[in-house]
Amino acid sequence: MAWASSIDAFFKNFKRESQILSEETITLIKSHIQKNDLQGALSAIHSALRDIESAPLNIAVTGETGTGKSTFINALMGIGQEDEGAAPTGVTETTKERMPYPHPKLPQVTIWDLPGTGSTSFPPESYLKTMKFSEYDFFVIISASRFKENDAQLAKAIAMMKMNFYFVRTKIDNDLANEQRSKPKAFNEENVLKRIRDDCSKHLKKVLSREPQIFLVSNFDVSDYDFPKLQTTLLGELPAHKRHVFMLSLNSVTEATINLKRDSLKQKVFLEALKAGALATIPLVGMIRDELQDLNETFNLYRSYFGLDDASLENIAKDFNMSMDELKVHLRFPNLFAEDSNVSLGKKLLNYIELISSITGGPFAVRFYYRKTYYLQNLFLETAANDAIALLNREALFEEKMGPYISKAPDYWE
């Protein structure tokens, strides 16, 4: 089938940090398709989608009291300090137990707040065992203001246990403001950042055998400094099947993050379209109808992933000093299903596939069902991503748009 050759070409379009399938999985799916083993291909695609959608992700965040751990956790989850489920901030650490914070939209993602080593009597190795180090996908060590020897020793212990860790220096905005206030004439932002980075690196290199990666961040300005770089690094070093869920958990605060989500979801849509095409070889209209009735749920998930759900839009509308209905006028996704008539795109697709499957089934249905399913989901994906990008820039959101925003349905749409 032409599918086999298209798979390689498709997945080569994406950078490593956004790829959600391993090379082994891609090769397996291709092999089944080349042998015309659609049942085998369907099974492999189904397994890949299951792994992508249900893979648990556990992130451990540790550091001393007052370093901004809780605020960092909330920033990583993309929720406000006062939102439901947020890690409590501004409190004195008294617990010696780890505390789980499930992601509010993705229950398979959990961020664990571990007590700083300075608040326990354990040496680093015993500390890691007590905190169940083997259950985490990676560690984030948080430091602020002044480098602590405990941080370096913990990094060494994690490295010895062959676990990934990332060293994050928070409150960079405070450091820069203090430096500018105390030395207004000599202040140079780049020099201050370099001095902080070099100081952290010097202490870490004393105990580590390699050059450590250090990320300077502000928990309140996550689009600035090294926060976007940290996200990209974490994505690149996670196993492929866990990248998707982590990518969706990220807050859409930069265009780069939105594009990473778009790329991740494009790959998932591609797999779902292949699966749908394989299912369409059998004229089981009921099965296809059940899947199509889930489209509204899928589209609502896309809205949520890109911060376009009603709860998020309500908050954005308040920032813009307008009602949510007034804000939606400037977005494209609310009008996606009102093209030329009262018949939704999903209903058009269902009617068409019922006809094709009941009459022919086989390769003809595969080709058309695959193309239409892929078009429909990508249409919504592109619309949601573009709306999210427009929301980052008020001028782009409110400017008068020329020409059709949504591409015209292809000629094989009926």
C-alpha cells in the first residue's frame, strides 16, 4: 500500500523532541502494511495509541524550603497558585513525606513534591530510597538565591543511581531586580545571568563527572529565561511514548509550546486515521458510528489542550475586560461546524462512510475513510492551535482577517 511509504515521510517531518513513536514501533507498523496484514497493522497501531494515551508520567521535584518548589510545580502544570489542585505556596515545609499533585487535566501525569534533604535526617542515598526514587521518570532539583551543598550531593546520588535529573535555579527575576536596584549604572542582565549560571556550574562540577545542564527560570514568567528550553530538553530525553502526555500537560504560554503540541497531536491524528482506515475494510457501520460519535469529545479535548475550554476562556475574557461571548467572536473554532449548512462535518462524514461501507467496504472505503478522518481532525487541530497562538498576541487576535481562515474542504468531501 502507499501507506507504508507515506509513514516514513510523515514522521520524518518532526523533530526528536516532538516524536511520539519509537523507530521500532514505526518499523513494526510499516512491516504489517507492506505485507497487506491490516489486522496486524490495526493491532500495532492500537497498542501504540494505548501506550501514548495511558503512559504514566511521574516527575519528582525536590529542593530546600523557600526555593520556590511549589510555585515551580504549579508553573509546570500551568495552573495558578489559587487554582484547585495547586501546590500550596508560601508555607513552611514541615512534612518529611512526598506529596503527589495530579495534573488537573491529565490524570496520568503526577508531579511529586519531595521534602528537601535539609529537612530530613537522611543522607542523599537513603533519602532517595525513602522517597522511592525508582518510581520517577526524572528529577528536578530546585535551588534559589544561594547554592546549597545538599543540592550538589543530591545531584551526585541521583547520577550514581543512573536517573535523569535537571538543575533549576528559580527566582531569577528577583535576582535581576535586586541587582539592578543595587547597581543601576553597572547593571547588565546577560552578565548577571552568566555569573549565576557559572556559580551553579562550579559547585555541581565538584561532585559530578560531567558538565551539568542548568536552567535559570522565573516561576511567574514561564515564557522568559530558560523555562522553554527546560521543557524542550525534558521532551527530548523522555521515552517517545511518554512525550505526548508531557507535551499536552505543558501550559500554552509560548508559540513554541503550542507548535510542539500541534506536532504531537498531528502524529496521534495520523495514527488514528490509519486505524480508522483499517477498521473501514470491514462494513461494520455501527463500530464506525460509535467512533464518530466520540468526535465532539475529541474536539473538546483539543480545546482543553490549547487552553480554549470555557473555563480558560472565561479567565482570558476577564483579562481582556470582555465577556466570553465577545471573546469567542474573535476565535475561529466556535464556527468550525457551521460551514454552509446546518449539517455538521461529523454528520457529513458519518453519512458518507455509512454509504461507502455498506456498499463496498474494502480498499475503496479504506482510502476515503482514512483521508476524510485525517482531514476532519487536522482541520480542528489547526484551528485550535492557531486560535491559541492568536490569544498570545492581542493585536493578531483582534485584527481583521482577510480570506478564509479554515481551508476549504477537499474535493473528495461530499
